[in-house]
Amino acid sequence: MSLIPTSAVAEHASRDSCWIIVHSKVYDVTEFLDEHPGGSKIILKYAGGDATEAYEPIHPPNAILDNLPIEKHIGAIDPNTVVKVVKQVTEADKRRQALMDARPPLDEILNLHDFEAVAKVVLPEKAWAYYSSASDDEITIRENRAAFQRVWFRPRILRDVSSVDWSTTILGCKSSLPVYISATALGKLGHPDGELNLTRAAAKHGVIQMIPTLASCSFDEIVDAASPGQPLFLQLYVNRDREITKKYVQHAEKRGVKALFITVDAPQLGRREKDMRMKSVDDSAGAKVQENQSGVKKDQGVSRAISSFIDPSLSWKDIPWFRSITNMHIILKGVSTPEDAILAYEAGCQGIVLSNHGGRQLDTSRSGLENLVDIVAALKQRGPWPNPNFSVFVDGGVRRASDVIKALALGASAVGIGRGFLYAFSSYGQEGVERAIEILRDEFEMNMRLIGARTISEIVPDMVDASALHSHVGITPSDNLYNGTYQPLGTAQFRQA
Ligand code: PPY
């Protein structure tokens, strides 16, 4: 196939004929303009030119292959015609670089809140808005933290805690911590190496990473970056086209992924207003809002823009189908009630994650920690407990080893941390993730000694007082570190007069 000169691409720079270059390939996106979940305006900005830089961080690697008919793939660009453009360094770039240079040294980062505070300052506004946002009034994201503070320790003493061990097994895989790295999307918004920061740090420290469906790096890039035998889990958004999902799942199994975490709390994406406002600030002159096929308006922020492939028809009837296409462990991520926990157990799943999606889905839903109490009680009625064939995980708001220990005491098998690690690599790359793991390790050592548990199995319900957990009124101590980083929601902005 002949190579295409950049001058030929430049001739297609209008709504009537729109070609763009992504990763040195030329695509005719004219007919796709009105289908683009992110709106046509952003594509037209790059019409006739190279869109790679804008495209890369917010699109899964196979987005074009999945969405653009093959006849619209025009060919490869002629490299001899590409003029290397020296990137303009903007004032904002300079400011950000200065802030990066002034970051606190890593050894002065003492807890996971510190990473969040640094990320808030050094991340591009859009990335911070996307990562930190939660749905509606952001009640649930804050409740996720508050719930941990309604559980108090009942430590045991004089137990010879000279040696303590917090390693464990998660779904048959060894883990140096009772914590796994939960899936968060679009890692390259935070750092050029995206999710690979997590993979490499996890390899070094014996931690398990859950690969997100909507990672910025491709699934294979992530698996290729893992060390031999490194356990990996996969988070799954189920596609409207089940053949795509089947291929993806079976490919993951072939590549050695140990467990499939099917996201079940996002048939439609929550309205994350910080993220949405960022988009409307960008399109200040009141971009014309259009609807795409799924009814998602095109001014609704990064996440809603790319979510239309997710199948809202997913139901309990699909679980046997998943069982028929894979032998991996099947875990439902996003369970909130004993009723659904029992259904998952009876459907033959190997576990559930008690999660409200980091407060990004149904606002004012309860925290996973609070739901854990009721769900464990219900599961105890149904089968053996602890049940080696059915794991209960919790995520949401976890920042300290003491949070993890509370969840374990109440019956969790392990706990997921998403944003904590995301902020660690957004602010310090792989080293940040490694430091986060070390901090958790230090906190585990101290907390296990102080509550009198030498191993994970010695962390028992009697070590916590959860009697206030269901109480949604009353005094919770103010969480200073968290509140210091928490960014209050804003209101609609006037245009420049
Ligand atoms: C989230 O943003 O909460 C996600 O789970 C990831 C995502 C990103 C974009 C579209 C759909 C889901």
C-alpha cells in the first residue's frame, strides 16, 4: 500500500471531508464526526492533521479499530513528509513543570493522603477533575471515608507480637498485602507511562493489579510489562457486542489473568459534575450540544463521553454465559445488598466486591464497609464462613492500613485501593506507587502489633466495635487530611462579560 503524504491529509480538513492522523495512520472520520461520543468539535480541531496527542490518553488503544469501519482506514503516513513540530511550551506547561520540580521529596510523603495533595496541584486540571470527581452531590465519596471512622478498635494485649505477618492469598494468588490495586481508567491522563507504573511496582512488591477495561495502555502492553508469573486480575465493562467481550475475556485468560471482576454498578455512568464542568469551561462559547445514539449528551465530560459501549441490558441471566466462556474466577464488582450477594453466591460466582465505584455512581449509596456487616451476616446463614470458595472484597475510601484491618475484621478477604495508587503514580510515577506500598507496609506492621494480631487470620470481629457503623447521624471526628485535599463542588460559571 502506498504511503500518504501529510499534504494529502491536509486537504481533508473540513466537516465535509475530515481525515486525521493517529499513531502515523490516516483515518477518514467524516461520517464518524456526529457519532463521536466526545463530540465533533474536538475532532475538527485536528482535521487534516495529527490528533495523536489528544487522542492517546483518553481512548482505549483499540477504540478506532472497534468503531471505524475498515474501509475508512486510509493507510500509513509517509514518514518523509512529516515535519517534526517542536511542541509549543505554554505558560500552563511551564507552571506545571515548576510545580513538578517543587514537589515534596518522596521520603517526606508519609501517607496516602500526601499523594492526593500533590496530585491535586501537579495534575492538569482536566485529569484532576476526571480522577477526583464523584457523582451528584458527592455524598457517597465522603461517606466512604467517614464510615471507617465509625468503626473503632478493640485491641488485644500481651500477645508477643515480635513477629507479625500481613501477607495473604487473594483468589489463590499470593499477595504481600491484604490489598490489591483496583482498576481506575485512563492512567495516561496522570502520567505518560499510565498503568505500567502500577504493573512494575506491583511486580517488585508482590502486589496484585486489576487491569481496567478502559486503561490508557493496551491490555497486552500491561501484561507484557508484568514479570513472569505475576498475578493479574481483569476488570470488565461488558460490551453491547458480546463477541467483543468474549474475545477480550478469552484472550485475557490465555495470557494468564487469574480473575475476572465484572463491573455491575455502571449500566449508565454517573454524572460527575467536576468532570462535566471542566468540559464546559473548555468549550466556553457554548458548543452545540448533540445527542449520540445512546442519548449521552456530548458535553458531559471525559467519562460519559466514552461510555456508550457499556451494555445496560446486562443481567443475572448473563452469568452462566460468562461461566461458559471462561474458567477464570468470576467476581461481581459493585454489589451493595445481601439480596444481591446471595444471588451472586447462588449463581456460582467466586466472590463479590462491595463497592460504590468510588462514589462515582449512585450518590447517597452506602459505603462498602457498612454493607459488609449485613452481607457477611447473610452469607453466614447460607454456607460455610469464612468460605474458601466465595470471597468478599471491599473498596472505597481506603487510605490507611487501619482502614484495611477494619474491613478484614468485619469479614473482608482483602481490600481494593484505586485512587490512592492512581494519585501515587500521577505525582511520582512508579516510585510513587512503590512508596505507597512501603507506607502501607509500615502501617500494617505497626497496627497489627497494636491490635495484637500476628497474622491476618488473627484479625477477628471482636477486634472492632462497629456498633456505630449504621448510624448516619452523630459525631464523626473531622478527617483533616482528607478534608484538606477534598475539593468542594463548584457552581455554574458566568461567561466573560
Ligand atoms: C469511571 O470513570 O468511573 C470508570 O469506571 C471508567 C470509565 C471511564 C469512561 C467511561 C466509562 C467508565
